[in-house]
Amino acid sequence: MKLFSPLVSALTVSAHVPPNLSRRDPPTTTKTIPVQLATGNIIAEFISSAHGLEAPKLSAANSTSYDWWYFHAASPDFQSAVAIVFFTAVNTAFPLLSSSIDVTSSAISYRFPNGTNNIIGGPANIAVVKTKGQGGSGDWNGTGMSWTGKPDLSAFTVEIDNDAFGVKGKLKMESTAPAHYPCGPVRPGQNMQLAPRIGWANAVPDGDGEIYFNIRGSRLRFKGSAYHDMPRLSPLWNWGDRRWYADKVYESWGHARLGPYSIVWFSILSPGGTESVSAYVAKHNRIVTSSCAPTSLVVRPLNAPYPPTIASPKNGDFSIVMDLGDAGVLRANVTRVTTVISGGPAYKRWAGTAVGKIERRRGRREEEDEGIDKVFRERMGMQVGVGF
């Protein structure tokens, strides 16, 4: 039985964990997720606790909820990429999946330097997620796919060993930027809603990744940027208690490096015209801003209309403006170099370059302004545009 439609894709990620999340003896919890759908209502967790950023945020998975763990990595020249996703969802909640009965599934998507790309996945017999501190591990039994992460989120390893898939190897990552929630850093009591009833936790906003895979007789090896998050009701890193597409018309997500800065953006436009945003910037492994205030982010497609429609051009080029408070304003343009995933007119993922600068606020002392007004030209990670 084919599990995944051609629209879904996965990528690998490398992760790093902020030192202030470490604990001497963090508690360990275990949750087992069956392959069968739950019936009735479920409970979604949207307020953070002292531990368990990696933990499942749904009491169970029914036909209208979803939860998943997303990892990806891309090479410096944008020609190679890997994404790996561990799902607890069916296609009535997340329509890019094809199964309506198997809750637990996983997949790898990949791109070789010669342009060869594919997605391989299948259902798991059961999923087991163990959480220690903020980090955790997951085993999707029957798929040969699993991940392990340090309690402080500083490093992750994703492994695959599946003869039926023809895939064996691992993705290793070390985090270079602190984890965060949509509206702030990782600490108890944070709002984890990116938009109403859409949860998100970004364990590795930026990281260094190493990829070693043998895929159907071909070797895929590279070092590059890495990323990891957990969407619980949004496209690549979230959870939610109702269908993925129920509260959005358009979505843009991405991450990039600009000199010493790591940035992550997320923008969701609702059917009623309300825009929900999350803006994140870190420098030297410290958070500069992490905000979901409406004024914290403006991201718009270049040479394309906004709001977009399903028929609008999706060239992968965006302008980004982030309000950093006292630190100034970040302005950047990101430009597509490679299309990593194309799921028809409704879903795209690109890799490319970012050019930007930080504009200083008046009155700041020069010694406080390292990197201010300097133009940075760097490779960026991934970005996504979704239109319904």
C-alpha cells in the first residue's frame, strides 16, 4: 500500500542545544503511540512546561489532529538535501499523506547532486517517544527509522536501516542556536501556538549537519546546514487538534544564516485575512529576538502578489523585515537557487541564498553594534510557500 502521496517531502537536520536547558537529573517519560486512530476528542497541549520540548503534545491522534518531528539538512551548494519526518497523523488531518488509517508513519525525502530526488516511506507498527529533559528519542517500529537527542537539545542523530526501502545511514547534527517557541525562549509557561490551534517548537533553529546515506545503491554524503522542529498542526514543524488546512490560506516558513546571525521566520495567513507571525534571530548562540508580535515580522514574495492565490507565481524569492527591538531592524532578501520539493501549485520548498543587513537604532554605541549596517551574503536553509 502506498503511504505517501507525491506532495509530501522530508529533510534531515542537525541540531544544537542551548546550555541553559541542561538539567542535572532530568526526568524520563515514555509515550507509546499506536498505529490505530483514536476515537472521540483529544487534548492538545499549547502551554510549555519545565521539560519535554520534544515530547508529543497530543493526548492521542484522531482523524483531525496531527503531530510530527521534522529533520532536514542541505549542502552548501544547495544541490544535495535530505529531510526525515516522523508522523502521527492520517490524511484527513494532514492531506499530504495518503493513508487514512495508519497513524504512525515515517518518510525520507532526498535530492542527489545530479538532480535525482524521491520520497520513500511507510507505516510503523507502533511509535515510542522517550523524553528526557527537553530532548528525546523516537522509534517508529517496523520502519527502521529512529532518532535520539541530548536532553539539552545540543545534538541529534537520525538513523535509518531498512532493506525494503533500500536506505541505510544517518544524519548527525549539532545545534548552533538556542531552541525557542513561537513567542519566546524555552521556559515554562510559554505560549506554543503559532496561530490559533497550531502548535510549534523549534528545537534546532540552526545547526551543522553531517549526512551519510546509502540510498538504493547510491551514496549521499555531505556536510551542511541543519534544522529540526516539531509542528503540531502546521506544515513542517507543528501539532494541532484539527485539520492542517483548516485555518490557513497561505504560509511562508524558512531559516537562514546571515554572517553571525541565525534567523527563522514563519507567517500564516488565515481565511479571514489575519496574519500570524513568528520571528527569531540569534547571534553567537544567544537569542536576539523571539517574538510573535504582529509587528515583529513582515515576509512577502518578490515579483508576485500578496495575498497569493493558488495560481500565483511561486518563484521562491522573498523579502523579510524583522523588528529586533533595541538591536535594530533586520532586512533581508532570499533567493531560490534549487527547488528541493515541488508538490504542484500548492506546495514548494526551495534552497538558496540570503542577502541582508541589520540597521541600527539611533543612540546605540558603536561597540554594541558588531555587524550593524554590514551587508551579509550567506547561504540560507529552506523556505516553504503554501497556497490553498
